[in-house]
Amino acid sequence: MRLYCPDIFEQFRCTGSDCSDNCCKTGWDIEIDDKTLEFYRSLDSGLGRRLVSNIYEEDGCHYMGQDGGCPFMNEKGLCSVQLEYGEEHISEICREHPRFYEWFGNYKEAGVGLSCEEVCRLLAYHPKPVIFTEREIDEEEDSLGYNKELFPYIKKLRDIFISILQNRGYSVLHRSGILLYAAQDVQDAVDNGDVGRLKHICGLLSVEGFLMEIINEAGSSEDKASVYKKLAEFFIGLDYINTGLRDKFQEIHDSAEDIAAKEKLFDKLYGESCFELEHIAVYFIYRYLLKAARDSDVTVRVYAAITAAAVIRLLFVNELVRIGRIPSKEERWGLIKDFSKEIEYSPDNMDRLYDEILSDRIDFKALESILF
């Protein structure tokens, strides 16, 4: 099998008890895989009995009780199960988080999620474009279904999208704008099974002059402040583990006009660090677009990626309005992490975002007005 991954995948190391936002304290439901559950049930010890008593079943899956954080995290923020029995006997999701994987036959992808502060820190100190590498691994071919004819074209398209997002000859917003303009044409080709059209689109998007033409012809038709208010209203209405991020969206809603007025100043002050927004857009395109080889949903994934990066930028601009300065690197990666943890890692919230896009409440014109 071939493994494809970004360079920070190999660099990532969990900071454990040094993490200021330990994922074991988050309150997520932690799924216990069958092999780990079987081991816990075999234990004849006080810890083993406590483990089994804290596991519940729902819809055929088993989860660890998480009220107030994992009950097996000790006073130093370390896993008592791992300390007692070794890393090989903690649940797979505990062992792998925030790593993620995707399989397509004999091709596997890996990455690390933005819900982890260490991942955000790595990207904040990674000024160069993220590099992707491929190598051979000893693993059996996966049996999950996907459209084998469509797959190579979606993968090629994603590579081109990432290349565009990493093209620093254009502003970070305009790079996302090019993807916005391409998304519907790609979706139409996918819906019609038109491989020739997909090839043609990939060819056009590889021509520098064509990209410049898109930027020159694009224009904003909606008032930015009103779009920001509508976006903020949507995000205020989502479900949160804690209210900190919701409060930020309330601030954006209440200060939308000031935020729109401060954007140029923000872009000037933030200039040398704008690679962070590039990394965020690349992350969402890399992690989610290839799933379209299974469900054919290209536009919703591109729009969601653009929305995520644009909203994180709004969170940064809001801080400039609120405190009169660009937030520090630590403050910025805290906002990125909170967005990922509260929005991206919540299936319900992501489903609501996708519904918002599919129902045209977050539509082309709204995103165009943010990007141009």
C-alpha cells in the first residue's frame, strides 16, 4: 500500500500532561474498539472492573463515559490505563488522536487534526508551504467502496487546488476565490460523469493566465458587514462544549461593521503570518475533498473549506477590533483549535454547516463577497 501524508504528520508528538487543553478533558464520547473492549473485560482487577463499568453501548458501538473528562486520567493529566497496561491496550482512537486516516483500496492517506493545540503550534511555526510525501507501507488493501473511475480525477483536482492555495503570488483570499469559481463547474462534471470535462478543468486551472483572469473578473455584490452578521448568526446557533467560541461569534455579529472597516489594516499587520490561513485552507481541502470519490459532493466540501478558513480569519480580525492589536501566535492557534474542536469535530455542527451550504444560505455570492 502507498501512504500519502503532509510533513507535519511525521513531526507531530503528543505533549501529554504539558498540553493546556488535554483532549482527555474535553468531554467527547470516546469509542472503544472491539479488541480493546475484549481486553478490558478479561482483566481481573479493580482498574479492569472500573473500566468496564464506565463503558456504555449505543447503536452497536461502545463508548467510555466522559462526564467531566476521562475518568482514567490521573492528577498529572496522564492515562492511568496506559501507565498500567501499556499504550497497546488503550483504545485505538485514544492512541491515534489527532491523527486521521482515509483508505482507497491500496492507497492510504494520513494527517493530523487542527483540534489539537500542538498541531496548531506546528503549523504556526511552519512558514513554508506544507509538503506532501508518499511512501510504501506494509498494509493490506482496504475494502471500503469508492468510485474508482472518479478517484484519480478528484485526487488530481485536489492536488491542483492545493497548489493554487499555496501560490503566494496571489492574496490568500483570492486563492480561495479561485476554488470557489471552479467548484460548481467541477460538480457539474462529476454529476454528469464527464471525465473529459474534469480533465479540461484541471488543465485550465494549471494555467497561470486563467487564474489571473478569474481574479480580474471576480467582484463582490453583497455588503460584507451583512454577510458577516449572517455567518455569525449561523455559528452562534450551533452546539458548543463551552461557550467561549459562541461568545466570539456574538462579538463578530455585534461588531460586523467595525470588522469590515478594519480588514485592510488587519491584512497589512498580519501580512507575514498569512501562511497560517493558507495552511488552514489546505488542511480542509486535503482532509475532506477526496471523500467526494465516495459521495460525489465536491461543491459542499469546497465551500465548507472556504467558509472555515474565512471564519477563522474573521475571528482574528475580531480580536484586532476588540483589543486593538493582532492576536499573538498563541492566541491565534487557540482560536484555530477551538474552531476545529467545536465545529469540525462535531458531526452535528458539520452536518448543519453542510445543510446551510446545500440550502444556499451560505452561497456563492456570500463567499464571493468575503473573498474579493
